[in-house]
Amino acid sequence: MSATLDQYVGKRWRKPHFITSPGWRWGLIIASVIYLVLAFASVEINWSRVYRGLSRGWEFIVGFANPDFVSRWSDISSGMAESVVMTVASTVVGIALSIPVALGAARNIAPLPVYLVCRAIIALSRALNEIIVAIILVAILGFGPLAGFITLSFATIGFLAKLLAEDIEDMQKAQAEAVKATGAKWMQWVNYGVQPQVMPRLVGLSMYRLDINFRESAVLGLVGAGGIGATLNTAFDRYEFDSVAAILIIIIVSVMVLEYLSGIIRARMK
Amino acid sequence: MLKLEKLTKVYNTGDKALSGVDLEVGKGQVIALIGPSGAGKSTLIRCVNRLVQPTSGRAILDGVDITALGAGGLRRERRRMGMIFQEYALVERLSVMENVLSGRLGYVGFWRSFLRKFPQSDVDEAYRLLDRVGLLHMADKRADARSGGQRQRVGIARALIQDPTLLLVDEPTASLDPKTSREIMRLIVEMCRERELATIINIHDVNLAKMFVQRVVGLEAGRIVFDGAPDELVPDVLTRIYGEEDWEATIETVDDADEENDEAGK
């Protein structure tokens, strides 16, 4: 015992390297550095084009200093109203659809076939970016908020169902088991044994998604899916940077208000 | 009452948790199931209400073969089997009252339970049980804000509101201090006697078991190696259950076990 201890005592100790082989370690470091240098070198920068764009950038900054809420106010207010409707409706519908998908996508409650189907729905929703879905839906349904509403509802499923399913998988088994042992039916078991454990997460995620959907609704307008984004796009096309500034300020303030509200709600849900 | 015949459980990993356990528990009889960690105590009681699916053998409660039931029949039979858990297993974000009333889930429909509109008789019984375990004033407090002993009392009320004929108790005192452990054990045993419940209590604390029950069953590596009265637990028997150790101190403490020298030998 003490013979082996003697080999250790007096020797310096340091944390073992993550990659033990020095060859691999240094090889990876050098390869990464070479790649980064080459990658930066390959980015083409057209300085004359950047110079020409500077004046427009300056106009933009000047426009920001003098936001014009008034001259396009009717467009802005109807665009905002459309965005709010789109956001709230798609979040509510998205949540309602994600809860059953989340239950099916949690390996600890769902049988394997259900699990695979629900995971496939989530994967599909996450693989298709909002913009791509919106472009497709605008092509099918025409311009307007309906395309945006469906896009955001669909995107909400991928986001909320995945994260909620993970929370369900992390729940304390004993609590759910105790409810099952009373002879509860499946729905009662979910309501008493599972739901209370994941409720704070569900509320937090829903608030977060409301926030995301609002920001996305501004972007989706750019591809014709309605909302404040459509108003923003029109203002850009007309080079009315003062109206653009007004719209951006409204979006920023709205997001901040939502952020603040969701903070309060989440703190209360603990 | 409860009869286990050749009950066997082999887990998917190949571990044989129970091998052919035969056991009979009569009405109103409280037995303590002792044995080292991993002996299969927890598996045994979970095989009775099928939180764990037994591999073979039968568990018969009042003539009903529980191991042969379908999903609906199992839910009905589970109502008659109350369970008290290690670490309480209360639903932490629900109130004390909701936890107790969850014991009635097998008897009420989904919407009633979803809207928390339980029949008045259930609510009254919940209050009576909370009063009996000394927590009446805490009915609407959240379950996770209670101390360990209080939480286990809620767990007891939840099991008893099912109006069971059989009580399965899994390490009820595992994380409680010695004094609270005795109070909880006393409460469980008293209420089982009052209601004449057949009861199996898993417990690793031999002294505590000997203090409160008349019949002790020793489980080792999935087999019953002892079944008898507490005072038959001589050093040889304890060695058979737990392995070689000096058991004299364990046996001594039972004779002079008083409230003031709690768990002296442990």
C-alpha cells in the first residue's frame, strides 16, 4: 500500500488532457488553425461596393434618428394588428398541437411506434425552416397572414414538442408511479402524475415561443406571409427609412415587453 | 387474502430479482420484509400491484389472480392495493389535499378529477384522514413545502383513502430521522390494525421491524430465507439474510429500545 503511495506523493498533479495522445491533440489544434486561416482568406470582400453602400447606410442611420410613425401609421397599425393576431393564434394552436406530440415523443411514456411517429413529426417541423415553409405556403395559399399563421403553428410544434418531451423524459418516475398505483386511468395519470411536474417548463416554453413567433412574424412578411413584416418590406422598397425605423422600434419595444412579461410569469410559476 | 405462488421476476438485464417466492399474508396481518439492498424486496411488492411485471408465478388477492388481469381489470384491482413509497413519491407541485385525493382517482371519472370536483364523501374522508395523521391545517399547502415526516403522513393518507384491503409499503422510513421513523412506523401499523389490512412493509432497519410487527420475512437474493417471529431473529438467522457480521449489538438494542436511546446500536 505505502510502496505505491510513495510513487505518488511529491509528484505534481495536473488535470488529465481531454485528448490523451499528444500527436492527435497537436494535430487537431494545428489543423483547426490552418483551416481558419484558409477560410478567412477565401472570403471575398469588395471594398468599393462597401464604400458605395456607406452612403445608404448613413441615410438609414439618419432615418433611425428621425423615426416617422405618422405618415404610414395606418399601414403600420394594421400590419401590427395582423402580426399580433398571427402570433397569438399560431402560438395557441401550436401549443395545443404540441402537447399530444410531446407526450408521444417521450420515450418513458409512449410505446415505440407512437414514439417514432411523434419524433418524425418533430424532426420534419425542425428540418423545414420557417422561411422555406412560408414560401411554399404563400405559393399555395397566396399572400396574406393565413400562410404565416400555418407556418408558425407548424414551427411551434417542432420547438415546443421537442423540449417538452425532453422535460417529460426527465421527470421523477416515483411521483408518476405513485399516481399509477392508485388505479388511475391514463389521462388521469398524465393529469396528476406528469403534468404538475412539467407545467413550469410548459409555461416558460410557451411564453418563449410567443416571443419567437412575434419576431418570426416580422420576418415572414418579407416573403409575403403578412403581418408587420409586409409593412416593413414595403417601406424598404420605397426607401422610406424613417418609416422603417419606426417599424423596427415598434418591433424591438414589443419584443422587450414580451420578454419582461414572460420573465414575470415564469418566476411566478416555479 | 394475499397469496404469492412461485412469483419470479427476471429483469431484461438477466438479473434474477425474485426466484419462486411463495408467501401468504392474512387479513389484518402486518409483515415486515427485511433483507439487504438488492435482495428483491422492492421488486416483490411491485410485482404484487404490477408496477413491475412478474416473469412467472401468480399473485392472488382474495381469489383474483392479479398477474392474469388485463389493463382495465388491473386498474380496478389496484384501487384495493394502497402503496406507500420510499422518499414519499408525492406529486410535489400539487397541494397536500390534491395528493390525498389522488388516491381516489381509480374511483372517479376523468373530468371530475381534472376539474378537481371530487364527490363530497371523498373530500370528507380526505379531511378525516388528514386529521388522523395530524395535517388537517395543511390541506392546501404545497406538498414539497413539508418536512419528511409530514410528507410521509400525506403518503399514508393517500394510500388509505383508496380504502384498500392490502397495503404495500416500500421503505417508509428510508430518509427519516430515528424518532420520526418510529412515529411513522407506529402510525402505519396502528392504521393497518384499525382497518384490518393485510400489509407488507419493506424495511432495512431490523430493529425498527422487530419493534412493530409480529411476523418478519427475510429475503436474500430473491428467495425467502426466513419467516417467523421477531424474537427468532438470532445472529445465525441475520447472517443467513445479510451475511457475516457481529449481530449482538443489533439484537441487544431491541431489548432496551426506548425513545431516549434511539437507534443506539445503529
